[in-house]
Amino acid sequence: MKRALLFLLLGLLFVGAQKNRAHFAGVWSLDLKKSQGLPAAFSSVESFTMVVKQHADSMVVASQMTGGGQSVSFPVSVYRFGSSEVFREDTARGTKRWMRSAWSANGRTLTVVNRVEMRSGGKEQRFTQTDAWQMKGKDLLQETMTTKFTGSDSTRSQTRVYHRVK
């Protein structure tokens, strides 16, 4: 009886904690002027959008970018809450990515740790990218990305600011 009561209380705490989590679902447009430290490739970007579907245990993100006469759709990313690792391969860009995501204790920040292997021009590069997702207002999302390269002291940071479109 005590054991069943303990599981019931833990279950209620888990469900209650989920209600306090930030809600990222929607269609988001990158604000190129407010974002900082974007890679050089973004100089020709005209628009960058994300469609985010959020569930109790995961989040699915589809991104698309236009610019320079092109429209590029990126492979869908799945973030499983609770640190379960997800693999994603982008054969067009030569990247393999292993992602783990976890909520902060207060549920306001989703942290995603990406281990990445990238092959370009016959060379392989490995790095770890840590993304922190935070709502900065009802319709304002901030994603802070920090990249640390393996075998180097080099670190690169960028902050992407998005406005909710829908």
C-alpha cells in the first residue's frame, strides 16, 4: 500500500513538473538582426524558419532556410526529454549527430547536447554543441549555441532570436 502511494505521488509530481515546462510549439522565424554570432554562411540567408511540435516526452523540429536563390530543408531533429540519445544523419552535408536533451529543474530551459562528426573535403571534424532553448516572452524564443571543437581550445558561440509566426 505504501509503495503504491509512493508511485502515485511520484507520478503526480512528474505530471505537475511537465505543466511548468516552457512551451516551444509553433512556427518560428529567425530575427537575423537581433541574433548574434551567426556563422558566415548566414550572410546570404533571407529567412530561416522552424516548425516545432512539442509533446510530453519529446519535441520535433523541422527547419528551412532560403537565400541566394535556394531553399534548403534540413533533416528533422527529434529531442527526447530525459536525456535519451537520438541519432540524426545528414548525408547531404556529411554530418552525424547524437543528441541528448534535458529540462532545467524549473522547466524554463531545455538544454540539448549534440556530439557531431562532420566530413567535408575529405577532412573530418568533431565537436560538441550545447544548445539552450528559453522563452524570453510569449512569442520570443532564444536559442544560445556554444560549440567546442575536439582537440582544440576553440569555442564559438551564437545566439539565435526567433519570433513566433503561428
